[in-house]
Amino acid sequence: MSAGERPVNTPGASAAETPDRAVEAAPDGVEAALLPDPIALPAPVRDAHRSTARWAADRFVSVLRRISPAVVLDRWGQPVGIPEYGSPAFAALPPGDPRREAALITAAEAWRQQAEEAPLYLHASMRTNIVLGEQARAAWVAEDEASWKRLVRTVRAWSNHPTALELAERRTRAAEAARRPVSASAGWPPVAIPGQPGWHRHHLPDGRQADLPDTTSLAESA
């Protein structure tokens, strides 16, 4: 452990914190319905943890007093220069160095704290997972509802559009309505009949319409 580094687990350290992603507020009824009560340690186990914690704290202080020169505390009140148990710095200490025992007590106390706080940590993790799961489910339901509404709007919008067959029928009716019958007028030259090359519609003296071949064009072609 280097100078200025705050130890995470030392005798007398605070209890484990809530997981990083823990959610503070759960939806109504979710926690009560899905989350079991925290597992409580039996009284003998709790008493053993408390007595062990007191013993470790007293032993740690006594070991610190044997270290020379005197141990310096950092700004968090933790001793500086106690290496982490099992680290290269720990292995480099002489066998009789009291810092070895201090590192061993620190490691043992960290393990004990983890075992003592495991039920609370697991409970907090379960609560976090349940709440996050409910939030994900609610988000999925909202997205599914939004997708359904978009689909309904699209179907309704397309239902107001004519089909290709309807558009073709409209064009046909429009073309038929726009087509005017060819009619020859009295005193005017014959009118060419659309779609019938060489034929003209004549206005007869009795007022009838008659379709006759264009003899002028036939003579010219001959």
C-alpha cells in the first residue's frame, strides 16, 4: 500500500456500501412483492463478529505501536506504509517486521467484514436487479405501445389512399369524360375522325353525320 492510498478494508472500516448501480426508489408494490427480507445472521454469529472486530482493532493498534519509526496516518486516519498482504512489498519485509502482522490482521479483518456484510450486499444487489428489471420491462411496454400506435397511424393513413386499380379506373373515367365526340358542322369542312386515318365526318344536307373516306387524300396518293 503506497503512501496516500486509502485502504478499503482495515479494522474499524465502515460497512459495505450499496452497489454502484443500486436504485434508491422502487415502483410501488414491486419490492414488497418480489424482494425477500434480508437474511439476518444468527445471534451467536453476530456476537462472534463483534468480538473478533474488537480483538482485531486492539491487536492492530498494539502492532502499530511496535513499528519503528512511528507509523504516520494519512488524511483518512489510516496508517501509511503497511503493505497489502501477499504483495511484493509484503514479501520483501523481514520475517520479524511487525508490519507483516499488521498486513495479516488487515487482510483477515477485510475477509471477516465481507462475510458479515454479504447478506446485506446480496439483498441490495437483488433489490437493484429487481428495480432495474421492472424499469426495463416498463420501458419495453412503453416502446411496444408506441410502436403499435405508429403502426395503427400508418395503416389508417394508407387506408385513405386509393389503390392502383382505383387510380387506373379514375384515369379511365377522366379520359372518357374528357373525350368529346367529333361532330361536323353545317357550312364547315369535314372533321377528321381521331383513330381513323383517312376518314372524315361530314355534315349532310339533311343534318345527319356521316363518316366517309377522304377522297382527296386518296387521289393525291394515287
